[in-house]
Amino acid sequence: MCGFSIYKTFFFNIYFTFMATKYKFNPETFSYQNDNKLVRYSKIILTQIVAIVFLSIAVFYALSYFQDSPLEKNLKYENQILEKEYNRIYALYDENEKNLQQLEQQDEGLYKLIFGAPMPVDSSANIINKINTTKPKVLVKNNYENLLELQNYLSSTKQEFISFVDSFQNIINSSDNIPSIQPVPNPNLQLLIYGYGYRLDPIYHTPRFHKGIDFNVPIGTPVVATANGKVTKSGRATKVQGIIVEIEHGDYSTHYYHLNDVNVRVGQTVERGQVIGYAGTTGKSLIPHLHYEIFYKNKPVNPIFFFFLDLTPQDFNTIYKKSITAGISLD
């Protein structure tokens, strides 16, 4: 009971300390007012709590202002990556645009060389205008897609240009291997030409197939290769052919008979217009002349149709009429 009395007295004192109503004289109102410590302490504690809350809010906003949040850090990092990617894309764009301009210049130059006129404007080349030249980061994705389209166009254009150049070079190389000039000088078209086809043999006086054409020229007249090629025969052949030169030109081959002398050897590479020998009267020959043949894939063709680099249409008409008028051959 003694211990209980002690606790009872302790709590009773605490109660009266905080809860007991006391009065205090207020000199301003000349009256007594309640002086409750709990109320006073509660006000003090509440004031401190409010101050702490406002202080915490102020500190939070201050820290937020001077220090990035995790979300802001991620956004800034993403922006840095986008900016680097943007700069890389524009560097590629500048390089590809320069390459495309170089290809266009080469293409235009080649077009002028072949056709002798300016190349028409290709509207598809305006694809480079799709690249937005402003630099907001939000355009990186769209510009990257446009850059890929430009790269694809540049790649296809480059391949087409390479293919065209290769084809053009093949055409040039092929044309160099096609017989296309007269084998002897004939500037004024005054030479008598005995034509291709069935003709009267000048010795046996019987009709036979004449596989070439005959140029009535003096002994010693220079004879030239009519296309680029490789010499396969050179020197004396049969009693009919006399001294000859034969040249391979790929699908074509040219034969030069009744020469007086040769200027090339077997295996030698010759070019169009190069002197390969001199006209004569060796072999079965009625008078000095050059017998000239062209074979295409081992079949004889009329050489009169292979002077297109030498003759205008009017000149060809003149020579063609001469070749079909003569009803005989010279060998």
C-alpha cells in the first residue's frame, strides 16, 4: 500500500502540474486568467512543428534547385546521348552530301562526253533536302531516317554509276575490236572496189563465191589493221593467198591477202590504223591489189558494211555502188 501511495502521489503531482487550472493576474486587463501549462506547451510545440515543416520544405526546394533529381539526371544523360548522336548523323550527312555531289559531277561530265548535251535534272536527287538543317534534338530520329534514305540513294546511285562506266568502257573496248575502217588509204573514194558475193573468176572464167572485197591499189600501198586485235598469221601462206596477215578481234577476224611484205609477227598485238603490211601481187592475183575479208564467229560477212568510222552515208552509198557494179574479182 505504501508503494501504491507513492505512485499515486507522483501521477497526481504530474496531473496538477500540467492539467490543474491556475490563475495568473493580467495587469493589462486587471483580471485573473487561466495559466494552463499544457496549453502553453502545446502552442510552443505546435509553433515549432510548423516552423520545422516550413524549414524542411524550404530546404527541399533549395536542394532541388541546386541538385538534380534522379529523373532529371536521366533526362540530361539522354539529352547528352541524343546530342552526340545528332552530331554524328550530321557529320555523316555532310560526308554523304559531298560524295553525292562528286558523283553527280562525274555523271554530268560523262553524260556531256557521250551525248554532247547537259544532263537533265534528276528530281530524285532532291532527297538531300529532306534533311532538316535546324538542330533541335527532337529531330534526331527523323533526320536519322532521312539520312538512311540518303545513304541508300547514294549507294544505289554509286553502283549505277559504276555499272554505267563499266558498260560504257565495255562498249568502247568492244567497238575498238570491231573492224570499222578501210584497210587502205582511199580519201577521195577513187579506188576501184570489187565486191563480195558470187563473181566471175578472172582466170578460170567461172562463177564462184568471193568471200571478201578487192581494192585495186599499187604495189607497196600501206595496209592497216581495221581494228584492235592480235596477229594469228603472218607471212607466206598458200599459192592462192600469197603473203597474208590474219588478225583476231574477239568475235571478229580480218584477213589481208596478196601482200608484198608484212610488218607484224604472229602473237603481236596491233591497234586500229597500224600498218601491218604492204599491198602486192603474190599468190593467185590478176593485178596488184589487196584482198580483204571479215569473219564474224567464223562466218564470212560483207566488209563493205564495216567502214562506218571512215564514211558518211553519202560516201558509203558511192562505195557500195562501186562494189556491186563489178561482176568479176581480181583473184
